Amino acid sequence: MRPDRPVMAAPEESLRKRKAEAAGPVHGSPPGPGRDPAGCPARLRAGTFWLTRIVLLRALAFVYCVAFLVALHQNKQLIGDRGLLPCSTYLRSVQRHFRGQVSWDAVSYAPTILWLLDWSHMDSNLDALALLGLGISSFILVFGCANMILMAALWVLYMSLVNVGQIWYSFGWESQLLETGFLGIFLCPLWTLSPLPRGTPTSRIVLWGFRWLIFRIMLGAGLIKIRGDRCWRDLTCMDFHYETQPVPNPMAYFLHRSPWWFHHFETFSNHFLELVVPFFVFLGRRMCVLHGALQILFQVVLIISGNLSFLNWLTIVPSLACFDDATLGFLFPAGPGGLKDRVLKMQEEETREPQAPLTCGRMARRTANLALGVLITWLSIPVVVNLLSPQQVMNSSFNPLRIVNTYGAFGSITKERTEVILQGTASSNASSPDAEWEDYEFKCKPGNLRRRPCLISPYHYRLDWLMWFAAFQTYEHNEWIIHLAGKLLTNDAQALSLLAFNPFAGRAPPQVGPGRALQVQVQPPRGPACGRGQVVDSEEARPLLPTAQPPGPEGLLQVTGVAIPRAQLEAAQDLCPKK
């Protein structure tokens, strides 16, 4: 039997080994790297925000990338040397208002570094600002780290564009990006470029600045609705919103055809998310995390249902401040040497040495963060007064740097969609009933009834959005429409690059007619318009441009105070029909 004993001992030894493993490691033996004393993978502790900062910076850098990309593609056509509303003309008007000098009053009225540059090459200046901003934001997006200098540069560059962008940059998300970007400056160390700068933990004051921002965004949007259109109170606004929003996307058609009870549920949910959920941010960690998750889910739904530029993507950014490292750890790989593993080790070091030595640098940073808190508190006073006021205004700033602003969206809902259609004719007699009018097509704005709605979010076609607002007014309120018509009269290549289709490409410039403001309705899936392959059907038209127009492009443009190059004008006059 002796020879058999080693064979029988093997399972006994294996059994003892398994029992020992179940009982835990031998007393005094260190756990493996990235594992807790029980041998399980270690979990991040709640209450630190190292990974939160990385996610916040990358999300903010992504929005900056989109914003500067839009500026690079469209600024020359909109506010460049030969743009629809040249920013050099705007700066000169500001200068004249302040007695013809580039004084402190002029600079504080329109803070922009363009005051320091040569205005005779404004296209190059605008491209340089956009390219520099695009390069810096791309670096932060890829590497997930930044310092105060880079973030301040992004903020100054975009503020310089917003403050000369005039009506093209009048949307609420421009101020929201500047406020978010200003807070982002204080997320980072002064010089260090590292995802995990050990000497600069994420400031709680800055995190609460982001939470205060998302609280005001959502509550302001909710209050402006309750105080605004009656359809928000009787839960019927969503019956119209998908049809009449500025630039519908493909999903908007199907959502518009949803049953009435679904629209009522959407409206009620909107009120809950904007009027109740924002207060969760003040009710402890778990409710704050729930607040962040609900707001991000809400923004994702809005992204799916409409082309609201980068607004919803930007609104996600401050919501991320509701999450700590323990919540966001799943976004990072758990391998040794990775960011998550390094944060685990930093948390262990903090447990062993909870109080880091106070250096001059730490003292300076604490002072800067306290100053930021005092500044935000002071600038929030008129914003809070506005929130509590029955005459609440939305998307406004109380200071030229737009550090703390008011927000809101869709306080009133239009019940019928009005669409601007720009037309031209090659007929020698534009007033003749036989004149054949041809439509210009925009890149995303609805026009051709057979074209499917576009999907562009987070990108933003600024002209397309302004055409939606122009449909509610006349040319007296929007002189840029006359400027656009004048550009079309000369087949201006720069202006035409803002459009998707020019019916007079390779032909003589057109006579630009008074245009139409078509009223359109979304048709049911089996309606007559859809039978013809159309998504919408026109009902009636009214003129948008003046019926009595100057005979040529020179007169049209002089009326509105915008000039075009002499060579281009002479070429256009040769092609225009003679009266």
C-alpha cells in the first residue's frame, strides 16, 4: 500500500490549498497589485475626482473642437472681409460709438483680440483664431490633459469670435460654452501637462461651479416653459415641437406621428427633468449621481430627436461633475499602470497620508479657487433674481465676458411651420407671370419637399438656423437677408458655399425675387404628399423680400450698406438683364 500513498495525497493537498485560498491570504503577505486584501480587484473609493477631471476635459475639448470647426468653415462667409455681416464693419461701428478710439470702453463692450490685429486681412485673422483653437482642443481631446494656459487660450479665442459674430453667434449655447470653458480653466494645474497632476487635485469649488451651471440651465429652461406658452401647461407642446423645430432630423418625422398620450408623457417628463431633478444635486452623493445620469439621458434623447447644434452635447459637460472616480471608473481599463490603477495607488497614499504639506503653490491655488467661488456667487445674484422674476428672460448675459448667464429654450412653441424659400429667375422680365422661378437649396434647412431631413448634430449650419428665425419676420428685421440676396445676384462663390444647390451654376446671375415664406405641415405616413414622395406639403406663401427691388446688385447692396468687389460687380452688371 505504500506506493499508493502519494497518489492519494494529491487530492488532499489540493483540497487544503483550496481551503487556504478561500480563507484568504496568509497574515502579513501583501495583496497583489490592483487587488484588495481579499484578492478581488480593488475598487475606486468614492469622493475623489481625478478621473472626473479627465472626462470633463475631454468632453469640453470635443465641444470646442466642433465650435472651432464650424468657425473655420463658415466665418469667412458670414463675418469675413466679404461676409454677409463683416466683423470689421462691426468693430468700426463700435469704435465710432466710443468717439473713434480703441478705448477701454470699446474693448470692454466687445472683448476680442481682433482689436490688436490688422483688419485689412480679417479672413486670415478669423482662420488663424479658428485653426489655433481647433489645434489646442484636439490636443486636449486626444491626450486628456491640459493646463490653465491652454484652457484660457481656448476661452479667449472663442470669446474673440463670439463678440464679433453679431447675429450669427447670438445663440444661447455660445454663452453657455464660454461659461463652461471659463470653469474649465480652473480644473487644471497652471503649468503641468499630465492627466493626473498629483499636486493639483480637482477643486471642489470648481466642481460645484459646474453643478451650479447645470442646475441653472435646467431650472431656467423649465421655468421659461411654465411661464411661457400655455401648451407647456396643458401638456400639448410636443404635439407641435417635432414639426416646427428649427432644423428637424429624420427621427423628428416619426416622433411627430406618435400618439397623443406619448406626447403628453414627453411633456410631463420634460417638466420633471427640468423643474424637479435639478434639486437632486444638493441632496447628497447618490442623488447627485442620479441627477447627472438623468440629465445625460435627457440630452441623449434630445440629440436623437433634433438638430440642436452642439447645445445638448455641451449640456452633458457640467452634468459629468456629478460623478466621482468610483462612478466613472468603468470608463477606464483596469490594467496595471493604467489611469485607473494609478488613481487607486493615489487613493491608498491619501489614506496613509491624509494631509499633504501646504506649499506656496497649494496656497496660491486655494486662494484662486476661493476667488473663483466669490466671483461666481457675486455674478449669480442678477441671474437668480431673473430666475425668480415673472418677467424672466432667457439666454442673456449680465457681463461682457459671459462668465455667468441666464439660459432657457423653447419658451413658446409655434403651431405651424413657416419655411423660407429663396428663389431666382433668369427671365429678362422678373415681374412677368411667365417668369420661371428656381429654388436655392440650403444644406440642412428644409426646402425641397422630396429631400429627407438631415442629421448633423453636433455640427451647426448658422445660416440655416437664422432662416428659421427670419420666417417669423420681414427683411426690415433681418438686413442680412438683403445682403444674401445681393450676393446671389452676383453668383458670389463665397456666399454660395453656404448653400447646397445653386440653380444658376455656370449660368448668368439671376434676378432674385421676393422669395416665399411657405407654410408647411408634416403629412401622415399614407397622406397624399407622402404618396408623391414628399415629407411636407406647402399650403400658402407670403413675400419675404421687398417686392420693389433696385435694378442691379450695386443698388441693392448700397441700400443695406454692404459693398462687393468692383471687379465682381462689373462682371455681374454685364450679365444682368438691361431694363
